[in-house]
Amino acid sequence: MRQNLRIPGPTPLPAQVQAAMHRDMIDHRGPEFANILNQCTESLKYFYCTKGDVLIFPASGTGGLEAAIVNTLSPRDPVLAVSIGVFGDRFAKIAETFGLDVRRVSIPKGRAVDPEQLRQALDENPDVKAVLITHNETSTGVTNPLKDLATIVKERNLLLLVDAVSSMGAIPVLTDEWGLDVVVSGSQKAWMIPPGMVMVSVSERAWQAVQAAKLPRYYWDFRAAKSSLEKGQTPYTPAVSLFYALEVALDLMMREGLEAIWERHAEAGAYTRNRIKEMGLELFADERYASNTVTAIKVPEGIDGKAFKNNLRDKHGVIVGGGQAELSGRIIRLGHLGYFTKEDISTACDAIQMELESLKVAP
């Protein structure tokens, strides 16, 4: 049975990407690697929609979130963490771990941040130095209105640190135009390569914060990464095989084009939501802000959500994500980001419908 991996990451790999990782190792301090690093960096700037710096670290997305915090802030700095789910909570917890004064704004699961909620929170916390926001929350299938939220943050000249792990490269993120200071993305999502690489953009305003920041950093030091990049190197041993993969994946994405990629994901999101509603199922997310990279689906009353998810895998070869934290067993999450075909998505939806019919809960 062919496996149809429909979790919101890690995502499937194109054959060309898989083949690239079989190449022999090279000198990571030599000219061949420098060419790969430089080309990947320039291509990432295109997809980030930035003329600023983009740095690459060997890590998962969580490492990038830690890097964003330790490079721009100091102990006891007040920050506003706006969370709409598990990964927004994680961003806040990282900040708390490093001794920051974290003011939390928690939005009910399934909803996005209303810009006026952010404005009010900032009015009530006029001393904060930075705002932490997750753009696309895969635990709930919600995409925050980042452009509008960024406008409010910019009005106050505050740092804006963005978790774009599951949005960058799939849905619009205009780093420079929207005034985003540090933007984090991860390799295992829209970039179509395995986990283990994180990309971070750094604005001019963020670089000023880097120079003043007092939190401890060594492995994540943006200054060391930028200094090494100027020599075509990384400050420590890079994930060479992942760079091979990234070079090929970015070439594939360049050929498709940024706007075409955004449109492909928008079409997949709309198709999935329509199919789910046609089955008589409910979307978990507020549809006005439903994600185009992952759809969260409410499990009908009387159905064991974990068993339903396992049946999709065992009987149909469709692997979806389950609910996290208090949503465990209550929702399933169908990913449609990175490398996929329309058939992959339609087959997954067909499997959900067949499983519903087998349980006699179809309309």
C-alpha cells in the first residue's frame, strides 16, 4: 500500500531531492560548499521577500525560535507573546526559559488574533520591547493576519519576531514590506527537504537589537553566522547533505515561481475545506483564517479520534496528524504543503469519506 503522508511536516520529498542527498561529502570549508551556501542564501532571500540577511543553522524550527530570542533580547526584557495554539505557547515558553518578562495573550483555539486585540494588549503593556507571533499555527489550522498585526507593531517601533516555520515558502510572507524583524522557517515544511535545517531572516532593526542583546548565545549567535557567511562558510559543521537537498529543492521552487506556489497552496486549502464540508464534517478553524497548509477537522461526536486516525493509516495508507494537547482525539489535521499533487489531497479526502461511511456517520 502506497503511503500518503499528509501530516503538516515532515513533508514528502521530491525524487530529485532524495537523489541529491546520496552525493559524497565535500570539504565544508572549500569553494564547492561555498558556492552551494551562497546560492541557497540568495534563493532564500527571494522566497523570504527580503533584501536583508538570511542565516541558516542546523536545527529544527524550535532552535530557530530560541535563536530569535537570545540574539535580540536581554534578561528581564518585557515581551508580548501572542498565542493561538501549541506552537505559540512554545515560543512563549522559550522566552520564559531565558528569564524574559513574558506577557501572554492567549486566543481561544481555532481563532486568529484580532488586530484590535493586539492593539489593546500593547496599550496595556506599553513597556514591551518585542512581540512574538506564530504566523501559521499547525496545531489548529489557523493563519494569523500577519500583515495587519505587523502594522500595529510597527506603529510602536517594537521588534517583531515571527514563527513562520509552516508558512514561509507556501503562503505569502512579505518580510521587508511588512516590517518583520526576525522570521524563522524550517526545512521539513514547505522547503521539501528533511528536518534538521532552520532559516532565519534578520532585519536592520533586528541587527541593532543583536548588538545590544545580553542573553547568552554561542551556537545560535547571528554575528558568528553572518561573519562566516561572508567567507562562504558556517561557524561550525553544517548539515552538508541537507544543503545538497536544499539546493535542488530551491531550484525546483524557482522554476515553479513564488506566486504560483502560493496559488497552488491556496487551491489545495480551498479544495480540502470544501471536500470536508461536503462530507458533513466541521472545520475546527475559523474559516476566515483557515490555513492553506493544513486543515484541522473536528472528529464527529461518538467517534474515537485516535482510532479514526489509525484506521486511515492502516486501512487506506493515509497518514494524518492528530490533535495536540487538549485537542488530542478531538481533531485530525490534514497537511497540504510543500511537495504534493492534487491526487494526493483528493485521495486523502476520499479515504476520510470512506472511513466515515464505514462508521455509518456519512450524510
